[in-house]
Amino acid sequence: MVNIHNQAIDHFEPIFALHYGLNLAFQTRRWRFSTGLRHLTQGGKSEVLETSETNPQGSGETFDVYLRTRAIALPLEGNYHFIQKDKSSIFVGMGVYVGYFYAQRRENTNIPKGGNPNTIINNPPTRFTDVNLFEDLYLGLNLGLGWDRQLTEHLTLRVRPNFLYQLRTENKTSNNAGASRLMTYALEIGLSYTIQNHSRGLY
């Protein structure tokens, strides 16, 4: 579940999205350090009042506008396994990630796909529009708490509830106070294959 947070603008609702990637890790008895590549889809949803030239105040009907970003991220994470029992362990972790947005798009659901809008409103005449709300390159914070279960000598199941928070500089201008940030509450589920003290995981 992902959302867009802005202290000055509070009209975004969360959306659900799928993330995936590959990890490469080094693990000791208590610590696990990892990096890799991840594909992130993030964004938010807002509700907009439908208007027209004949009814500029609107009829009370609304439609949804989605803002979705897609990025490639490079995470650097550290996890500490503080409870270990039999073949299971519980760990806590944090880290940072560097991301690159290769797509930022807004979707107006009142406009048919490949068609013209039903009403003339102050929105682009196509359903999908490229936007530039965020800088292409960005940093983020990663916090999580997870559970490991060893399935075989080399194969481990990993479940990790995770929180991603985009780091941005506040905009001090009076016309646009605050800064929009992407927040993600994710449930990572993956399998890890271990070779001696090194493991590679698919998420």
C-alpha cells in the first residue's frame, strides 16, 4: 500500500501496488547485509469534483485521479536477528535506497481509454498524462521487522513488513509549502538460497 504525503496538501488516498526485485546478501549468525535491485510502483489517489462548461460548480459527482510513479531502486540494508529458535528467527532492519523514476503519470478516470472526455473540464484531454512531481533521482529510508524460516539446508522463506519513506528537502516557498513524499507500507515475501555464508534472494 502506497501513498503521497504532503503536510500542506491532505487529499491523497493510498493505492495498492506490486513491487519485485533481486537481493544479494552477506549473512553471519546475527547480521544480514544486503543490496540488489528493485522495481517500485508508488503513488496515490485523489477524488475530484466533476464539472463542465454548463455546470462549472459541479453536479456533486466525483471521479478518481491516480498518480503513479515507477522507479528502479538500489537498496542498502542491514538486518539484525535478535530472536533465533530452531529453524526460525525474527529480525529488525533498516537501510537507505537510491531510486530513479523512469515514469511519472497521472490517470483521469473520467476520460475513456483512447477517447475524449465525457465533459469538458480543467484536465488534460487524454486519460494518461506525464507529470513531473518528483526529481528523477532520489533517496529513501527503509525500516522493517521480519521473520525467517529455514525450509532446507540452503532454502529460506523470508517475510518482512516494510516501510519506505522518500527523503526530500522542504519547499520553503509560500506558493507551495511543504514537499510531497512517497510512503510505502509493503509486505515483502521471498525465498533466499544460501551458498556458505552468502545468500541470494528473490523478492
